[in-house]
Amino acid sequence: MHPLTWLHPGQADEPFPHPDRALTEPNGLLAAGGDLSLPRLLRAYRAGIFPWYEAGQPILWWSPDPRTVLFSAEVKVSRSLRKTLRSGRFRVSFDEAFEQVIKGCAEPRGGVHGTWITYGMQQAFIHMHQAGFAHSVEVWQEDQLVGGLYGVSLGRMFYGESMFSRVSDASKVALVTLCRHLEHWGYPLIDSQTPSAHLARMGARPMPRNEFRQWLDRLCDQPPHPEPWQVEPELK
């Protein structure tokens, strides 16, 4: 077992250990410490590493094996969800309310107190969004934000971070709309990080870490979608 690597704040060019050095228990824990500066975050995501920690903990960096992924062309849409998508019940947008979405994702849910999306994490992802590396999907009912998701985009790779729903099916509508657009724009793969029953029902599946990193090598260096992210009517 490799010892856990501690990173130093303010040293954004400090290298991460190779993901193969990550612990098996807890699965994928690779390093601790450092900071959430934009250069460090970009290097982390490019290498298949992401931050995930709770308030009161140091920043923890992860690269689990296997990795949970969703191919944008393989998202599963149930008959009832397909009906909801066609109903016009929701309006979907990209990047109209990033800060509202990340705050919605940070809300406690299911009787659980606290959140891993700390204030520091929120500010880091807002900075990534302002720099063009993070995007949000908003789901609106009338003029109210009722669901959405956000994530990181490098080249033609999308890393899903979190989603939320205040009414039934809102987060599913966000994910399906995202998948349809990513497939159309040439983004075949979405990183879902760790498994969940909800994502499995939507088509997510495990992928060996080494294979995942090979996908990153292919996708992250490709030119990104050249236009601002906007909902295309034929893809709703």
C-alpha cells in the first residue's frame, strides 16, 4: 500500500501522484491537501482525479477504480420520461444560472445534514465556469428553477459533478437533454465518478480506471464545441 500524498497550498504546479497509487480502501483516495486553484483543478481533471471532501476535512483527491461513466449515446429514457420530455412541462437551458444550480446541488437532501459542495468548492467551480471550463443545465417550471446539474468540460470530455431536483423528473430531464446535446456535439463520454442506483438506471456503468484514462487522453486534447452552449430545439 502506498502512503497518502500530501499536497501543498499555493503550489499549483505540484504534481499529483499517478492514479495507480490510489488506495483501494477507501477506493480511489489518492492525495490530500493542496488547494482548489484553477490550474490545479484543470490538471486534476485531465488526469482523471477529482476533489471530494466534507467541511472540516482537508481537500481529498480521488481516482477510483473502476470509474462510473455514462456514454452520451446510451442514456436510458423510460416511456414515462419520454412523455415528460415531449410535454413541454419544463424549459431547459444551458449556463443561464450556474450559481443557482450549484447552490441547489449543495442543498441538504434526504434527511442528510451537511454537503460535500462546501463554500470553497462552490467558489472554485464558479471560477471554472467563468473561465469557460464548467457548465450548467437548468430545468425551469414557469420562472422557477426546479432542477439541474453542473460539471466540467475539457476538450470533448464532460465530467458530471452533481445534480438536484425539486420536482419529480427534473434532474432526469437535465441529464437526458445534456446527453442528447453532448452526443450531437461529439462528446461521447460523461464521467459520473462513483456509482449510484439513480445513474445506473439512466445507463451509467463501471469502466476500469486505465481504460477511462485512455479515453481522457483521446478526448481532452480535442477542440471543444466552438459555440456557446445553447439548447437546440430538435434535441430537446
